[in-house]
Amino acid sequence: MGTVAQIVSAVVQIAANYGGTLTQPTNSFNNPVTTGDAIVVFVSWLSDDGYVVSVTDSQSNLYLAVDPIQVGVTSSQTWVCYGARGGPCSVTATLSAFQSGSTIKLAEISGLSGELDGSLTLNGTTANPSIGPIKTANANDMLIGLERGATPSAVGAGWTETDTQANNIQYRVLNAAGAYTAHWTAPATNWTGGILAFEIGDPMNAWVTTDGYATNGCFNATDPPSGFVCGNVLQYERTQPWTTMAAIKMFSKPPEANIIFTNVLAGKPYSGYEFWVDWNGFLHVRIINNIANNYIGKVGTTNVCDSTWHFVVATYDGSSSAAGVKIYLDGVLQPMTTESNSLTGSIVAPGQQMLIGNQNG
């Protein structure tokens, strides 16, 4: 990595707290955020269950989950806002339930626009905690180490400390891929923290790749963040209407499915709703209580895998009927076939996560 990248990629300011038994841990930056910077949000809690429903802030910025929930004695998840609006900023994470030790740590970072290559969390009670090693995928990674515990007197060699208080954050910009560990010199106490590896670059170029099946341009399905993971949001019931729109370009039919959006569960009964391109190249909508016998399925009749950009729209009127689903291609209502028209049960289920460009599991 060049010297210029190292200079412009840096942690500008941080905010962190110990938290408590909360459903909505909140924290604020002391200084206004600079327009265009990234905001990294590290949410942790002391249990092996629960999840982050959403992350929001006072500037109405959009936050995306960039790694799966790390589950253990300490659980955590990292969310990021790229290209933030400037100004005073207070950030809130909404958890699925009250959790002990709920903590939210914030870092404003200049020059950060790439995906999260990896993350690792750890907790312990020993003095001089170390978190790692984490293996980085690129020479141009920024590492961020976060520790909630005692006030440190020193950090590891090669790291830059951003705060001398407890709940500190340190960072370093790498010159080579490898295995790295974050260190703190601190007395023995209960502590928890994480280490994150971010690629510095264009986030869209990092996520839009060539898949391994048919050279379709799509969100990478094997490397985090596996599409946009939006969290436990837009959890609509079958009685609620919705509309979704996207621009897609596909070069050949997928062997199974290319997802536009979904919150369908990763396992049976596959409850939720989704919009996707099927193996025939047809636009496909499903609204599901149980994929075995209780769902709506509507299918377009035009092959959209023709190496051309298309504007696609799906709408649903909340009627629990296949007649309430409409599919539009480039502004024109599509002739459709009905796959299934038997929806009577709820489509909302615990653990649903909204994804764009990939599916759960």
C-alpha cells in the first residue's frame, strides 16, 4: 500500500461505552462527523443469543451489517455507514431483546470504502489482553482493534491509539497480508473486544464480482459481506403491501437462483418474502409461510438474462392472494403464471435477516 493511502485512511474519532442491560445502546461522537467519512459501529452483548435488529443515527444515515453475528460468551456484529452525512451524530443499535453488557462502539474513519475482510471477537479476564490473530486477505487492509475493559497504558507495536480511556480503539494500515493481533497493556479485569480487517477501496467493486457458475455479474456469494446484509428490518406480514425496484444485468441463466432481495429463513419452513431471477431467467416472487404447502408464487414470462440492463419492479397489495402480486419489466406489466396461491399463515419468523444480492444461509 502506498504512503498516500496510509495518510488518508485513519480513525478520526471514536466513541465507546460500557453499556448495561439494554435493548438500545446509544453513543455519540464528541465532534461533528465529516461528510463522506465512514462510521464503523461495533455492537456487543454478553450472551450467546439475540441479534441486532437495526442501526440508526441522528443524521438518517444508512447502516449495513458487514459480517454475520459472532456468537459466543460475548456476541457481536459490525455495521458500517459508508459516505456519511456530516454533522453531530448519535448512533443507536436496536437489539432483539434486553441483553446484559450491551455496548456500542463507534469509529469515524477517513478513506474507508472497502468491504470487511474478516472479524474476530474474544473475551477474558487476564491482564494485557490480546485479540487475534486475524488473517488478512489484502495488502491494503486497515485493522481496527476494540477492547472494553481497563484503561490501557500502551498498545501493540505498529498500532495507533485513538483514546486513553477504557473502551479504547486502536488501528493500523497494513503494507502486507498476514496474521495480526491487537495488544493492550492493561491490568487484569473483565474485558471483551474485537479485531476487524477492512479493505481500503471501492465498496461496490469489492462486492460486485463474477460468480463461479456462469460469469454473471452479481454480489459475491462466498466472500463477506455476501451482498448487503441489512439486518432484521422490513419484516412485513402477509397483510402488508410493499414495492421493490432494482436495476439488473445478467449474462446467462443462473443454475438455481440469483436473489434480488430476500428475508426468507435459511432453513425450513423458509418463511419470508423474496424477489429473484430463477433458472429459466424469469422474475419470480414468493411470499411464504411454509414452502411445502402455504405460500404465494408468481413468475414472469420473459427471460431477463440477455446481457442487457433491465429495470425490474415487484409489487404486492397485502391481499394474501396471488392476484395481488404484480411484476413489471422496464415499466411494462409482465404476463405471469401462478406457481402457488395458498397463503393463510404468518410469514414473519424470528431470525429473519433482509439481504440484497444474496440469500440467508
